[in-house]
Amino acid sequence: MRKSELRGRLAVAAAVLSPALTMGLSLSSFSLLVVPWTEAFDVSRATIMGALAVATIGMTLASPLVGWLIVKLTPRVVVVLGAALLTAGLLLAANATSFPMVALAYIAPIALGVVFAGALPAMTVAIGHYPERAGSLSGLIGLGTSLLGAAAPILAANLMVMFGWRMMLQISAVTVFVLVLPIAWFMLVARVVPATGDVGEASQSAGGWTAADTLRRPAFWLIIAGVLPIMLALIAIQSNLAVIADDAKLSPKVAGYLVAIVAGGAALGAVVVGWLADRIDARIIYTAAAALIASRCSSWSGPAPLAATPSRWRPLASRRAAQGR
């Protein structure tokens, strides 16, 4: 095997592992922490989920900054910075004495760490090595993130039962530091492309877009308008799964399995969509996925009839109905 081929395969492996570990050890288990935090800090669920919403918005706004840093630095340096921020944020949350400290940890270092060490630099490196397999690589990276996102809540729930939520966050911080940092530095190496031709011509052939040009294009906002509602719906549901399980009087371990099952479905979707993306028009894939999500969300909206509620949950459903929830 040639050295360049070995470097490419190691880079793809790192591109799969880095965002998977980053997401799995931070946001994938967030919903499991809602109930313990309400008890530890005497705050409402709405306050906790509001902090997550602000962190999610911050991650979205930070994405252009990540793209700029990837160009100015290198993808692996960006990921290393993200892993360091994520480690610091998890330790801050683990040792918080009030919920504002927890919120600060998630809104600032954890949110930045996740986006810095997330999918964008990973896909930049992987697709740089194998540009002809862009769709499959995107699906593979999504698969890795979803698979670890399925395993992480189960592990986190068991750690919380055995040691408590603070120790679980500390273990997550140490794992990020021990695994993500060396994986990024030694394996996530971008492909070296020999400089050929005039730089101005290369820039012109690539389109020469600036950030301002991109923001002025209707196609950019059309993509945002199409993707954002779907992402908000999925984040809202997945972030509240443990809360829904707690309302149904399910144990934290069962809640962990519930979150894992949803993440497993995302893993399957990543494989299917990644495979289809290299073969079918993306508009067809998007339309089919949006229709499926809309049909499922509409079937879930509104309170379930009491007769359709399992017998052991009917007292809870009756109380919620009486309270207008």
C-alpha cells in the first residue's frame, strides 16, 4: 500500500471518529441530564431547553467561522482547538454550582467545541482525499456519528445511575482529551495537492465566491429555508426524549435506550441517504425525506386519546389532560 493511500485511509477513519466522539460525548446525552438538573438546581425544563436552543443557534452562527479557520489554519488544528474547548466546557459543567454555570458551559466552550471538532473539518479532509466519493463519505461520517450517538446515551445512563451526572461529565471530558486530540493531530491530515497553474485561474474556476456573494444568492436562503425547519423539529424531539420518558415514569436506563434507538434510526438513514446521494438527484431525496418527517410529526401532534394510552400510563395521561397539557 502506498504511503498516500495509507494516509488517506487513516484520515477517513479520523474523519469518522472525531465528530462521532465529539457529539456522542456531549450533546447526544443532553436530554438525560434535564431531569437531574431540574432537581439539582431547581430550574424548569423550559429554562434548561432554552440554554440548549441558544447553544444550537450559536453552533449554527459559528459554522462560517469554522470554514474560515479551516482555510487559514488546517482542519486538524481546528479540531484540536475544538477538542480542547469541549474538554474545558464539560469540566466546567461537571463542577457547576448553579445552572447559569451549566448554561454558560454549553453555550460557549461546549457549543464551539462541538462545531470546531465536528463534521465540517472532518468532511473537508475526507472529501479532499477522495472527491469522487463525496456522497458516500458524507454518509459514512454521518453513520459514525449516529452509531456512537446510539451507544453514548446507554453508556451515559448507566454511568449516571452508578456515579451521578457530575462524574459522567468528567469521564466524558477525559475521554475527549485522551481520544479526540491525538486522533485529530496524528490522523486527520489533509491531502497535499501540488500547486499547478495560476492561483487566480484556480480561484476563478472555483467560482470566486465571497461570503457576501453567497448571502446574496436566493439558492442559499432556499436551502436554509428547506433544511432549518426539519432540523428544528428533529432537535426538539430528540432533545426531549428523556423528558418524555420521565413523564411516562420510565427509568433513566430505559430513557437511554429510547434515545439510542432514535440515534440508531439516524444511523440507518445516514447510510441510505449517503448511498442515494451518489445516484439520485438530491431534490428527490429531500422531498421524500421531508414528506416522511411531516407525516410522522403530524401524526404525533396533539394529546393521544386516553383509550389509546397504555393502562399503566392512563393516570398520568388523565392528569395531563386535566391540566390542559
